[in-house]
Amino acid sequence: MCSVIISCPTLKKELQHALAVYQCSTPVYYLPQELHNNPSKLHEYLQTTIDSFDNIDKIMICVSGCGGGTIGLQATSAQLVVPKTRDCIDILLSGAILEEIYRPEKGVFFTESWMNFSKNSSLDLNKQIEQKGYQAAAEYMRRLFKGFEHFYIIDTGVYDTKEVQFYIEPLVEILNGTITLLKGDYQILHKMVLEKFDDDFIIVPKGSMVNKTDFDKKFL
């Protein structure tokens, strides 16, 4: 059997670690970073990528629900395997059973990868301060993050959480928020690397497509 993985770049460190643990050489194709927050363009890019494969038996899509970006994907070139998760947060927090995920309903989640994404975005506090000055930037961030003052660092064990905490502390102080560490076992990635697919995955035969009804309502 010949398999490939298509993954969000925010999962790169954890996925590479899982591949190394099991000495697995499955090829991985990482999506462009800018697709992270654009479900329609994500869907288009994924479909084009799926269509481009030849002589592949299985395509494991490690971007999950992601705002509906995987719904309607056609398994044109091979069988598709998609986790029944909302997004990369669920993937990182996943344990042995997906239903047992503990995830606060409101908050901002960070890992090292998301920290790097934030640094390169317009939401970076340092960039805002450079453009607006400290007081104006602080007021802008308070309006922007209103209702999302609690920050969660997902500790997957493959990066230094102190670096992430150091980065977000100035923003959390402005918001009068909190920082909480959450354990992330990313068992979905382990299962995917081992190709041990259980009820936490959607299996789409070649010639079929990913349907909205395939996902548990909890994860839409």
C-alpha cells in the first residue's frame, strides 16, 4: 500500500516527531501557511492536490474539519482518511478516544507553530505597537480579543513552552487575562502514522466524497 499525508504546517513538529518515533517514512505534503484561516481556498487547494496524485492508495488529510474546508472533497485519486475533529486544536489535544477531549469553549490556543504564525501576522503585538504606539495598540488588542482573554498553551512535549509563554505574556497582561498549560498527546497523529483507523476517522473510498454527515455534530 502506498500512502501520503497532507498536513497543516501548524502540526509539523508533532507529526515529524510521531513519524520518527515509529520510524515511518510516509511522505508528507504541508499546506501553504496562508490557507490556515481560509476554508474555501483550503478546500480548493486540497482538491487540486488530491487530483494531482497518481499510483497512490491512501491520502491521509491532517487538517480535519477546519471550518468546513474538507467537506465535499472528492476521493478522485485514492481513498481519503480524515479525522473527525474540528481543527488542529482537537488533533493536538486528542487522547486515545476523541470523545474524551478536554477543550475550553472560549480561549486562544498556542503552540510554538502558532506563535510563529502569529509573529508573521498583523495580530503580532510588537507590530501593532510599532504602527500605532503602545496605548493605541493596547486599546486595539482589547477590542479585538474581547471575550477571549484566556490563553492556553498546548504542551505536546516537542517544544519549549516557556518561549511561547514569554511571547504571549505582554498581550495577556494588556488583556488582564490568564495563561493555562494544557497537555496535548496528539494521539490522532500517532494513529494516522500507524494507519490504525478507528471511529475517530472518516474513511472515504475512492470515487466517493467527504459528507457533512460524516462528522459528529460535536466536531462541526
